[in-house]
Amino acid sequence: MSFVLAHTRRHLTSTRLLPQPSLIRTALAASLSTTSKMGALTENLEFPFRRASGLDPPPEFARLRKIDPVSQVRLFDGSLAWMVTKYHDVCQVATDERLSKERTRDGFPELNAGGKQAAKNRATFVDMDPPKHMQYRGMIQPIFNLEHVKELDPYIQKTVEDLLERMKSKGCEDGPVDLVQNFALPVPSYIIYTILGVPFEDLEFLTQQNSIRTNGSSTAREASAANQELLNYLRRLAEQRLQEPKDDLISKLMTEQVKTGKLDTADAVQMAFLLLVAGNATMVNMIALGIVTLFQNPSQLEELKRDPSLASKFVEELSRFHTASAMAIRRVAKEDLEIGGKTIKKGEGVIASNLSANRDEEVFKDADTFNMHREWPERELGFGWGEHRCIAEWLAKAEMRAVFGTIFKKLPNLKIAVPFDKIEYTPLDRDVGIVKLPVTW
């Protein structure tokens, strides 16, 4: 406030008018009003924010980027955490080793009571700090590197084509077909199950269980039961693979890590469970969001239909525009540090919004416009950043390229069967996603 007073006085005395008290009072009232509004915006914001609509990000992010890019928000239990909203600050949070990913540390920002309870579970590599993080991540990293994903491309393509043919053969004569249940869900499910080593005859059962635990319409008891069903299944499969190994990831974990004493069976099961469920809901949402986005941008849809090779550009922009996993970059300070000019004290939680970073106007021109021909000054952060960047990024993008490069070849007359405002989206306080997407062709 001393700055406001000094600025006001300098402005008034720089004119040839005498500094009338009424003018000073008016100027101060205006500045106090502005300060009050800024304080109201930044002091008692509750997080998670609610999206502005089904597809639009929370408006708080755009305002915070402009007036208070590193500010505190209030979480469900009344605790405070730092919210980081600008691209380069988010990158710092994702890579600064003075910040910890360990959820058991005091001050780690959990977003709900369920998260607080889950933090007590056995940790996987995603919740570990160096050097332990890379030690465990390295056990499965080769399966997801770019070279191995390229080897999987023919299988991914065949999976997409087979599922489209199956959906097409069922037809839509009796009414619209839900693209989520019939296509978007099984595509990533079948692929990750095959990588893990799940027998083909069990794919449909496991896909159904995964749908129950993630679709938002199940009761808490149903979701918990489905969760346990998946864990029990994976444990039985892991024990079988230890006795009779095959050419799959669970066999690799059991023979190379568990059998040699580097990993417990429980850790191997938890790692397999993470791979099975962590990115699945995100991928399902990205496929459905991509279809909606194309129909919202008809000129780009027509370009993609004429030239399916544009799928690669489309996927990059889709990963920026709809950050379907937007609350994963959370840390707690191990020591005092500075981010964006603010001092973060030891023990304080930090939430870095990659969703907000992907809409940073200082990095991405016309950030709120979808443009698959965008020039890229920086990489999108839809899959995170740094050593904790999503391990399955290359696999996810390969799947999306196959989907969007193929779906309009197989179904050239595909249409969304409901108005945009009637599409059933995920709850507004969660990651952006689509629950059901009725289509015809």
C-alpha cells in the first residue's frame, strides 16, 4: 500500500494542480478496490477449481496467470498449498529436486479424503524421489521407449481396425452407439493388457471391471470391489508367470526383479496395477475428446479426412488443448526455495497446473484456439515434464495417431448423435473427460 500512496502522490504533484485531498481520496479508493478484488481472487480460492463448462478449463487459471501466477489455494481439509500456473514455473516444479513427490511427507497436497487415504498405500515409482524413482521406473522403461513402441505400431493399428470393424458390424440401425464403451475404452485397455500379458479371453472381463471403477456412475462400494478384483486378478497372474514365464511385462517383472530379490511380489503387482489403470481413463477421455474437438473444428476435420497423415499434428495439439490428466504435478518442499518470485517454505505443498501451462499465452499464441498446424515454441505438458513425465507417453500418442488416422477411413460418415451441450461430461471439479458419446455413421 505504501507503493500505491507514493505512486499517487508522485502523479498528483507532477501536474501543475495542487494535490486536492478529494483527488487523493478518489485515487486511493480506486486502488483499494482493485487490491480488494485481487485479494478476493487469490486469498480464499478453493481447489480443485470447477471447469467453466464441459470442455472449457476453469477461468481461475487464466486470471491467476495474469495477476498472481504463484499463489495459495485452500484444499478440502482447510490446508493451504501453492498453485503454480505459468509454463516455465510449472517446468521448474516438475524438475526441481528440492521438491518431493513422496506423498507420505507432511504437507504433501492431497486433493480429497480418498487421496489422503491412498497416500498410505504401498508406493509405486510415480510417488518416489531420485534415485529410487529411476531405479524402479527403469525396470519397465524399455517397454515404453520410442523404439519399442514403433515395433508395436502394427499391433496397435490392427487393434484399432478390429475394434472399429466390430463396432461397424453391430451397426447403428437400432439407434446411436456409445463410442466410449464400444471403442474408446477397449482400445487402450486391450493394448496395455496385451503388454502386461493378460490372456485374450480375460480382456472383456477386465475392461468391464476397469470401467466400473472409473466411469463415475458406480457407487463407492462397486468401484472399490472392482478395484480389488483387478488387484486379485493381477496377483494370481503374477504368481502364474513366476512359474511359467511368457514374453510379457509381468513375466519380465517376476523373473528379472522378483525372482532375483530386487522387488517383492506385492510391488510387482502394484506396478502392474498402476500401468493397467493409471493412464487408461486418460486415454479413453482423449479419444472421445478428440472426436468432439474435430466436429467443433469442421475445417480441420475435413483436412484430416483428406489427409490422415495429419493425425500426428492433431494428436500433439489435442494433448495441449485438452489436458486430460491435469492434477498430477504435486510436490512438497524439502527446503525453502523460490518459484516465480515467491518463497516456498519447507513443508509447504505445491500444485503445478500443466493444464494452465498449456494455455499460457506467453508461450502458445492464441492458446485458447485449437490449431493442429500450430508452431511449437515449447513442448506441450499434457503428459507432464521431467523425469516424472508419463512413462507411457509414446504409447499413448501412437494409439491416438492410429485412432484418428483410421476412424474416418472406416466410418467416413461418423456423426455425433446429440448436440454438443447434451454430451455427458465428467464432473466439473475433475479432469476433463466424456462419460458417454452417442454416435451414428
